[in-house]
Amino acid sequence: MGLLSERGPPDWHPASGDIRAACRVAVDYCKERGFDIAKLALHFSLHSSSRIPVCLVSAPVLKYMTQNVEAVWSALSPDEEVAIRHLRENIFGKLEKGTWEGREVDKYREDVAVLRTKDG
């Protein structure tokens, strides 16, 4: 949903500020070194865990979808492997919570609690 892209996520994206900031650091790190963050993210998603058998991708233009398909079948270079390790250990590994799971539910519960206190 744009977190790991140069364009960034839309305003409505549920990720916390910490996650958004870490993703921006990761994008900048890759850009400075000539790596495609989307390729690294897709490769990580497809090859890092057998617990998650599905990976959804989207692309605003055919060129990006073609790059996604190519990334599925291509191996990473040794430098790209080092970059993924760096991102995991030094950027994403330092996040207290690396997902936004439940954020909408938590926000809903907070809003309901506020309404209940107003109703007395």
C-alpha cells in the first residue's frame, strides 16, 4: 500500500508514525545505494516465511507490474542480500511493533470509550 515505495503511502494508510518513518528511512537507504525497495520488499515477502503462503501486489502501471513479476523469478545480488539484512536488523528490527494490525479496532474502541464517558 505504498509504504515501501518512493511515492509513500496514502494519507489513509493505517500504519503508525513509527512504521511510516522506518519505511521512509528504508526507502532512502535503498535509493542512495541504487536498490529498488519494492523489489527487495517483494522478494522478502515471497521468500522469508512459509507461514504466509500469499503475497498480494498492485501496481499503478503495467511497467511496475512487469517489474514485480520479474522480481518473483530473479535472484537477489549479494549487495541486495546485504541490504535486506541491514534493513531487517537496523531499521525494521528496532520497531517496537512492526505491524498496524488492530489499529483500526483500537481506534474504534477509544472513540466508543470517549462517547460513553460523554453520555455519562
